[in-house]
Amino acid sequence: MGPALPEHRRRRLGMVLAGVAAVATAASLATFAMHPASAQTNGCAVEYQVTAQWPGGFNADVEVANLGAAAVEPWRLEWDFANGQKVTNAWNTTATQSGAHVTAVAVDYNKRLAPSASVNFGFSGTTSGSSNATPTSFTLNGVQCTGDAVPTSAPPTTATPTEGPTGGTGQDEWNPPANLVQPLNEVWAHVEDTYDLNFRNFGWDQVMATGGTVNYCVRWDSQNPVTAQTRDQIAAKLQDQYNRWFDQMTGWNEWPFEEIDVNVVGWAARDRSLLQWSDNSVDVYIGDIREDAPQCAEECGRFFHQDGNYSQCPGGAARHYDQSLWLTQGMGGGAGGDWGQRMGQEYFVGALNSAQIHIYLHELGHTFGLDDFYDWTPTGQCCFIMKAGSSTTITQFDEWMLRDWWRHLKSRYGY
């Protein structure tokens, strides 16, 4: 995150608030497991999935849909565990537990559950043995959920398109779907009122400066050890997740890169023994504690050297890092900005086998200027990944917001 941020940078700092203080557990590489269960109701439906599982712990995602005719505000979902599971950390909800009984309640930015809408939240938990049975009964604000299953397709205004963008290479067309024109205009007007567009360290600036490459340094803010295998899986996952955003840019409005090349060039930790490898494939930084967390060398960081001068970086310019992946033991939710992304170590490692690490994707959106929507919603939109707690996938509206940033910055800076 770097030093204290000036006002225009603080505005870009995205936070997904968590409701439960985490209890740290050693998170070894997760074995991916999916245990879908639908509790169906006249008024609500719940989809509960274990998205990652490891000895003694697991991650789960929950989607609750309002099938009734009236909004539910604020919403409250309750269930019981059968095998001694304990919630240790949650995001997009405030969760409490008494014995086997869990209560998950809305937070400020997702408290209204409109008719035919759904809300997503997730949590990490511990298990007391080998069993991790899916809850079989849920209640929403005291009403048991016994109706239809959660719809599998997103609302028409936010559905992910099956085809690529319509503006081909070399074209400068601005042709979003008609129903997105007004909300996109509202978003950009908000950007112009909120951001300093003379600032030149957005993710866009970083990618253009390096010719389509992003270098990362991992801040391992944890007492849990990490193996070489997990290190390499984290690097591969960053490549995959980064391009889940930028696959949407391919062939649109002269975007010059088919793929963003993501490299992890360094790791920072409190103690060398936590990093369980001996090869020199990455630079290692030990014992430099800033913001009560291990810090990668400032001499190598773009956040600290936006002029591109890495002459004091021990590994030279090739080992500079553009962004940090800050993984904090016991953290719920996340944060993001031009400096990189921060989230829970257990959450990120536990989700390495998941298709989309939605907190990371949300925070990466902030790196490229996409806003939070805690206090307002663009016309006609309800559920998209940049509106925390409303979607766990990148939607069509998210894609067009990303393209709109490129459209404006390309024109402004002549990219």
C-alpha cells in the first residue's frame, strides 16, 4: 500500500468490508471441492457452495435470492452446521455464531435485497473432523427458504456476453448495448467528479509503460509457511485472473495487447524460514517491516519510482515490481489501488483452484480506476463485480466500464 495516500489516491482505495475477525489457521494448498445445495422457498432461495477445502479448513460462497414481491431490508440469513464447523472470517456480510447456529447479516452497501435480486457473500471456516456437511435449511429474516433455486443466469442488464466486443481492432467506435449507455455515462461523470485524471499511475499507465507486462511482488504478511509449489501456483493464478479482466479488451478500440504477461519477481516475509524454497527464481526481502507488514524493496517499486528509475534496485529494472499482492493472515475482505491488491492470505490460497477469485478481481478493478458503488447504483444496474457483494463474476456492465476507461485515457494521453 505504500506511504500515506494523498486525497485523490485515497478515493481510489477500494474496500470490501468483513464482519468477523479472523482466527488464523494454517492454510495448505486447498483441494478444490464443490458441494452445491439449494434450500428452496416461496420467498427466497439459497445456493451454498464449498469452493475450497483443506485439512481443518474451508472456504464457502453463499448466494441468497429474494423470490418475493417485496424488498428485504436489511436481510438476515441463518443456518445451522451439523459437524462442528466454525466461521472464522467473512466478507460482504457480518457473521456471528452461537454453537452450531450462524447468523449472517447485511452490511451497509448490500443491505437492500430487491425482488428477483440476489446477494453474494463468503466466509472461511474450520472443521473439527473429516466431515463438512452442507447445511440443509436456511431462513431469510425468519422465513424458511423452501422455494425455487437461485436462477443460473444473470439479469439481462448485467449478463456476461458470449461474444467478444463489437468494436474491432483499429476501430474507435463506442457502441455499448443501448441499455448500458445511460449508466455508463453516469459512471464516467462520477469518475470526473471524483478522480484526478492527471494522475499517471493507474494500472493502465503501468501496463502501457511496460509494453503489456505487469511485475508483482508478494507481501507474505503471515506466519504460515509457503512452499515452492504454492508460490508457483500463486504466480499462475495471477496470470489467469488478470486476463479474466483483459480478455474483454482484446480487439477493442486499438487495445494493443492480446494478453497481459504477469510475472512474480519478488517475495517479502518476516522470516526466511517461512519461504520454503532455496532457488533464486524470485528476489526475497526479509525483515523490512512497513505498515506492520513485510515490505518489498522500495528501490524496486513503481509506486515509489513512477519516473521508471530503478537504478538502485538490486535486481535492476527487470526485477522492478509494478504492483504488490499483499496477503494478510486473518484478514477479511480486501483493498485495492494503484499500489496493488490486499486480501486475506487464507482466502487467496484457499481459492487457488477456484475459477474466479472474486475479491481479487474486485480489487484489481480498483487498480484500473473502477469505482466502488457503496452509496449509489447506476440506472438499471443491480449486480456487477465492482458493486461489492452483488456478483462474484465479471459482468457485461463491468466489461464496458473497463472499456470506457480505456476509451477516455486513450483519447486524453494518445495511447
